[in-house]
Amino acid sequence: MEKVALIGGSGISDSPGFKDLEWKQFGTGIYRGPNADGIVYYQERSDGVVFIPRHGVSERRYGPAQTQYAANIVAAKMLGASVVIATSAVGSLHRDRIPLESLVVPDDFNDETGRDDNLFGFGMVVHANPRPAFSPELRHILIEEAKKGRYFRKVVEQGTYICIPGDRFGTTAEGKKRAKYAHIVGMTACPEAALAIQAGLHYAVAAFPVDYDLDANHEGQTLQVMGRLSQPNRVPAYIERVIERAKIFAADTPLLPQLKGNIIPIKNVHQIENENLRAIAQELMEKYCQ
């Protein structure tokens, strides 16, 4: 059974759908970052839905700049997911068009992070072409399900997500610059989106504006907005509807256009030392290099 993976935080971890589920660990063997241990915490429901807290758990929590992005994606893949729905709290760069407590389903990203977005690093060469940057099928699900309820103040069907290094917020000058070529600003979509494509996963982001960029303050309005969005009838209810549609899609996912013709196969897959990456590489070659 192909599974659905959710990668995110507030609004999902608080969801009744995951409450009191056992926390498990998956050792990926991928150590990227000074404090990385390669261990991914996750919860799995009986219907095959996996929740991965992007930043780890309280006893082992990573900020956006040090999050184990590659390990999270590899864990999702090896646990059986074919699609990934990501959630992201973001800042709106356009107060007049994107109000707080909206849903934005970005169709493109701009990566300012400088983070490593190469999944394999050695052996397998994947020249992923992120056009489209996110799965159109998953974006359609996110948009259509949002329109069926009163979960958000507004549904914004497209936009550019600019990903900044973190963990600090942007300066006034940075905010003004970014508003010229992006719609929302966050810290986590990159390299997550690119890594998901390289793993052969359909991936899309449900972004929730919780501040207006220049007023970002986790001790003030931002936390209040996040609290309202986390109420059972808001993001948790919306995510449950998305899950049901995503499970149907996961059962028969098409090949990723971003990978077609863009993989240079490796003659000896055992050159890839990490067993999880080796398994992913083998699957990619069988699907895309015939």
C-alpha cells in the first residue's frame, strides 16, 4: 500500500487524527549538519498515513537552519510514501492580497538558503528540473478541499514561496526586496521540495500566513494566529479532508515529469554506501531509465 506522508508541525501534531499515537524512530544513516543524528521521529496511523515533525521532537529539536531535511525525505520514502503533503507557517509579503489565516498553495519557489539540495551527493546524478516546482495534482487537491469549508479567510491558488536561511526573520530592507519577486516568505520549503523530487515523491506545500513579514514576532500576534489555525475545525479538519483525497492519488501516482530524461544511471548501485539511498536509486533507475 502506497502511503501519504505529512511533514510539518503546528496544526498537524495537534490534530485528533494523530493524538496519542506512538512515536517511532527511523534511522536513515544520513548525517547532514553539525548536530544531525540521522534519526527521524514519526507517527503512523492504521490507514497508512505517516506524520513526520519537520523539526524533530522536543528532546531533539532542530531549528530551520539545521533541520534534517534529507533525512526526513528519505524516511518518508522508505516508510512507503509516494506523496508528501508539507505544511509551512509563512509570512505574507503582500498585506493587501494575502491576509493572515489564509491558505496559500505556492506553484513556485525561490531558494535563498544555500542549503545542500542534492539527495545523493555521490554515485547517482539526478538533474531534477523543478518545472513544475510542486506537484500539480497535489496542489489541485489542496486548493479544491480548501474551498469546501470555512477553514481559511482566503484561498490563494498560486504564488512564489521565497525560502530564507533562518533562523532569524528578515530585515526591513530584505522584506521590501523579497516582496518584489515573491508572495510569501518561509524557512522550510527548500531544500525539502527539491529533495522530494529527487526521491521520486510527489510534493506540495500548504502554506499558512501567520504574520506580515515585518511584524513577525513569536511572542505576539504570530502565536495567536497559529493558535487559531490549530483549532480542530481549521487546519486539522482541512488536513483530514486532504488526506482522504491524497490517499486515492497515492494509490496510482504518475511518473514525475521533473525526472524524465534527467537521471544519469549508475552501473553499480552498490557504490552508494547508504542502504536507503541505494534502494531509492535502484527504484529511480527502474522507473526512469528504461
